[in-house]
Amino acid sequence: MKASVGPNVRVKAAGGIRSLDEALVALAAGASRIGASATQAIYDEAVARGIGTMPVRVSLRGIAPGLG
């Protein structure tokens, strides 16, 4: 979708994003923002993985071959 609309349109991924991995896949696929009702769970998972204060490399855990 992003390739079709050009660089000036931002894509929001929403609907069914309930985990950090799902959010990361959407961002890797070109979404510029995330809409999720599971924000606290996603945040808690990010903190548990050490994401936050220091830059870290994040793995998509094999759920999105070719992305990330």
C-alpha cells in the first residue's frame, strides 16, 4: 500500500495488533503508526525485552520472513 500512495501519505496499522511482534511486523511492512487496544500489553512486552532506555536490536522471532 505504501508503495502505491507515495512518501507523503502515512499508513496507520490497526485491527488485531495485540503483541509487540505484531506491531514490529506492521512497522517493518511500512506502517508509520500503530492503533492498538492492547497498548499496555505491548508496552509491558517491550519493557520485558529491554526496549526503552537503551538502543537494542529487536528480532521479529521468525514470524515475518523477509521483513526486518
